[in-house]
Amino acid sequence: MKPRGLDPPDDRLAAALRGFGPLGLVAILAIFAGNLLFVPFSAILVLLWAARSRTPWRALGLVRPRSWIGGLAIGLAFGISLKLAMKALVMPLLGADPVNQAYHHLAGNTAALPGMLYLIIIGAGFGEEIVWRGWMFERLGRLLGPGIGAKAAIVIITAILFGLAHYPEQGLPGVQQALIFGLLFGAIYARAGRLWMLICAHAAFDLTALALIYWDVETEVARALLG
């Protein structure tokens, strides 16, 4: 047995990064602050943190899917259907403006498409799922434990934070939509523990939103069911 206090420096550093002492809290703050720089930066920091803290990728939901194609197909279908349901039913019931004013400048704006595709696929699909589902569930899971009640609390906490993160740019409608989105995606992740399908679904959700804005059909879709 190894004498206490004689752990290799790398082991002590990894343990400190996994914990909630000063170094662990600095890592958490750094990852949150990464969102202020550019979209996928926080996800890159999460992966660096996982490597340095010796946290297995499976703890972040980065598990080989049972089927890459199946996960992609389910994710695309789920993401597109969810966005259309949110646009045509849920958000109108909440009294939201049928036009997303925060992004209406993208209507017919072909020059903006490459940048938006990058932000949606890499930033939102990959980046936000790594941070808001994979990493935050791992961190809160260590604090609250693995029980059903703890998982329910984690779903609610992460959904609320995810919703609030959308307020500066998208206002109250963005918070409402992101809160519902976070609850659904969080519940699925809490049950499955896998991110691939959710990454695809998140990208599909936002790509559908972009398509509605770009072709300027938001109002028609928003009034398709309720008039």
C-alpha cells in the first residue's frame, strides 16, 4: 500500500481538478467564462479539463453510439419535429412574437450562412451539449449524487441556467424556449447518458430555425395551427 501523502503530483492535480476546492472552482469558472469568448471555447476547455483531471469521456456522455447512422437519423427527426412544434404550437401559446427579432437580420442573408452554420453545428450542437448536458451533469452529479431525485434536480437546474443564458441575446422568448428545450434534452440525457443523438438533434433544431428565418416563413409556420 502506498503511504498517505505520497501520491504522484499528477494524481493530486487530477483529484483537485475533479473536486470542488479552489482549483476545481477555478476550472468551473474558467469553463463558464469560455462562453464569453467564442461559442465552442467552453467545450474545448471541458475536454481539456477531462483529459487533465483524468475524467473518462463516458462521464461526459461521449459514448460510442449503438449506431452512428441511427443516432443521426433519430436526432435529425427529433430536432426538426421539436422546432416545428415549438414554433407552431408552444411559443404561440406563450404569446411569443412569431418573428425571432434577434435573428431576423438573417432573412435572405446568404453571406451570413457560413458563419451561422459553424455556430449552429460546432457551437450549439457540439459545444452546448458538451457543456450544458455532459459536463454540467457530471459536475452536479458529483455534488448531488446518482439518485432519481438528484437527477431530477440536475435536469431542472441545468434547464434553468440554460434558459437564462439565452436572455441577453434573445430576451424572454429565448429563455422560455431554451428552458423547455433544456428540460427535454436534460431528461433524455439523464435517462440515456449519451450525447450523440442529442448533438444531432440540437444542430437539427437550430438549423430548422435558421431555415425558417432565412426563407422568411416564421409567421406562416407560427400561425399554421392556431391561426
